[in-house]
Amino acid sequence: MKPLCTPIKVGILQCDEVPVKLQPRFGLYQEMIQQMFAGFAKQFQLDVFDCRKNEYPDDIFGYSFFITTGSRVSVYEKKPWIHVLIDFVRELDRQKIKLIGICFGHQIIGMACNGKVENPGKGWGIGVAVNRVLSTPEWMKDECDTLNILVSHQDQVTMLPEGAVVIAASNFCPYFVVQWNEHFFSIQGHPEWNKDYSRALMNERRSIISPERIEKGFASLEKGVDSHTFVRWIMGFISK
């Protein structure tokens, strides 16, 4: 195992932005990720690379691991920057450098590893998604039966490559948390979000999500979320 850098250097692969209207209240995605790790590691140094502008590090070996943001676009859209990102993820795979995928990044890993990503026609997953924990690898900290995480997606991974292990799943999203290999680990949800942001984003998307689905999404926010549990999983995975 490649030892973690001190301080722990993390490369954020930025694939979108918080809607401008919501930035004064909720900040930027990189700030959400910084807050997500608060309390787990005091020596984190986060560098941001905007993949939409083809910004990437000169030295990928200078980072303990990389982590993606989500994105409102689909991974199968014919956008040049998406293809560049997929190639970058494949290079991380070849070099066995750890990558944590969040939502869009979960799907990018799926594409890079020759899985399948599509809109399966199930509609929007929003609010709190309840998932069954199916597998508990040795590196996993905090074994549990369920994992509740905030979500906002229609697309999802629908086919896994050989060797990938499903960690958590639901009927709506059968491949919600996946360990792809010894260095890629990802989630369809958003452990970096809080409920207020989820609620605000649902309100922003009323033009594309049905009122009935929005109300169910709001109601799901009464459930607890297990973001801290998932971050402990991340720390276990990158340290193994």
C-alpha cells in the first residue's frame, strides 16, 4: 500500500458547481467536501481541479487519493471534457491510485471500468435514500445493516464489471455503493450534502421533478442520515 502523504493531500475532481443562487447560503462543493472530512483528519490539504476546464494535476503521485464532485450532466453525454475525465480515471486505475466517486463520479468510474450507466426510467431519486448493507470488507469501519444517504439522480450504474463488489443497495438503486477494485470506491449518493441543501435543491428543480415526488423527497428528510458512517468507510478504504 502506498502510504498516505502527510499532510494528507486530496485532489478534488470538480465536475459541476453549486447553483449560483444557492452559493451564498451553502458555499461551493469543495467546501462541502472539506466540511465532510472535518473531524476525521486534521491535516487534509485539498487541491481543486476543474475537469470541465481540463484541469488536472501534473503529478498524480503527489496525492493520497482523489475524490469527485457530482454533476448535473450525464456521463454518457458527448462532451469532450467527460471523455478526458474517463481517460484520467483509467490512468488512476493503471497506476493503482485511490479514487472516491460521488454520484456523477460513481458513474464515471462505472464508465471507465467498462460497466454500464443509463437512465433506467425509474424517475428521480431525491431526499434520503435507504439502502441495505450487503458486504462488509475487512477495511470497513462501522459495520451496520443500513446506510441512509442524501441523493439526487436519475441516471445510475446498471451493469458492473467482473470483480466489482456491491457494498450497499436498494430496489431503486441496486449498485448504490461499490468497491470496484483495491483502489476505487464510490457511492451514488451525496455524503457531503446536508438536509437543508437537499431541500433547497429540490425546490430549485420543481420544474423538472413532479410535485408528488418532491413531497415524498421532503418527507424522507425526516429520516436520519449516515454520512459520518460513510466517511469512516472512506478513511478505512484509503488507509488499507
